[in-house]
Amino acid sequence: MMATELKPALINYCIALGDDSVILGHRLSEWCRNGPFLEEDLALTNVSLDFIGRARMFYSHAVELEGKGRTEDDIAYLRDCREYRNFLINELPNGDFAFTMARQFLVDAYDMGFFTELARSKDPMLAAIAAKAVKESRYHLRRSEDWIKRLGDGTEESHERVQTAFNQLWGYVAEMFEPADQERQLVEAGIAVDRNALRGDFTATVKATLQEATLAVPDEEWAIGGGRNGMHTEHLGYLLAEMQFLQRAYPGQQW
């Protein structure tokens, strides 16, 4: 039985994980009909659906724990920008294909370690969600890793574009390994993942792939965070305006 005092922290934890997934899922959905070729258009859309489905599971678990009659749609569509707790890297505009794949590779490399550990959670529902997410993340990482190698060791232009993407994204990586205050008690209870402990394996995976792709590991000269505390880039507001439009215009509508 979970201690009562941990329930608010666990609810917020589930919502934050759902936010990570729904925001990146929406970003990837923007590639629908805009992919570089048909197969990749479909692949990006399917990855997007994986993330959105994952968000629904985290949100559903949160509302069940909360027990106040909210729905997963209420959490996804009826909160303002400062109430979201996603990592900043997930909300950045897609940019070109190299930027999207560089971001996806960084997120996938993180997700493999994170969900592998979360599958050992003492919360049965979190463990079940994570077990499914590990299988998806393994496929996602294989795809994005392959693209990084193809772009990095491809043409002069593709190499330059993907190197520029990593240089622009690198400062957003540190946030993924900085536990929020409420997470610490969940980690101690065996429910949440100690994200700081994941950095070693993540760094090894990224460095090995970049080396094979003939890309340089960016210098760690800057870092930005705040997403878990509701501090976001200007881009999230525009994303939410589009993502939430129908539910706010026609409250309570269902597919």
C-alpha cells in the first residue's frame, strides 16, 4: 500500500511523464504529410502515436490516483502553459529533418535507460506502462540511431546540418538528469527513477553513436532547464494553442 503522503507527488510524477510524451508526440505529428519521403512520413507519424498513447496511460493513472473526476483530456487540454512539466527539449520546434532526428535520438537514448529502470517500480501501473514503453523505445532508438549515422556520415550538407542540430540541442540535455524536488521521496520509496544515475550510460551511448557517425560531441558550455517547474520556452504556448483548440472551442467533445 502506497503511503498517503506520497500520493500527491506520484500524481504530479505521472502528469510530468505524460507531458513529456504528449508534447513530443504532438511535435512529431507535425511531420505528417511533411516527411522527406512516404515511408519516413508514416514512420514519424507512428512514433508520434506511440508517444501520445503513452501520455494517455500516464494521465489515466494520474486521474485514477487523484479520484476527483478529472479525465485524461482535462489534463491534456485544459491546463495553461505554466502547468505543464515537460522537458524543454520536447517542445522545441521541429526545424529541419536533421534537427528532429537529433532530438529524437537524444530522447530515445534517455528513454531506454529511464523506462528500463521504471519497469522495476514498486507502483504496478507505472511498471506496466514502462514495460510497454521499453519495447517501443528500443525500436525508436534503433531508427533514430540509424538516421544519425546516415546523416552524419552522408553528404557534406547532411553532416553539417546534423552537427549543427546537436550543437543547438546539447544544452537541453542536462535537464533530463536533474531530479525535481518531489521526485526524491518517490525515488527513496522505490517508485520513481533516479534520473541522475542514468547519465553515464546515456553519455556512453551518445558518444559511441556520434563517433561512428563522424560527428563531434558538443562542448558542455551551456545548459538550460526549468520544464519540470513550469518554466518553458515561448514555443510551448504556440504549440498548446494549436493542440488544445478543439477541446477549448467545444468543451467536453469526444471522438
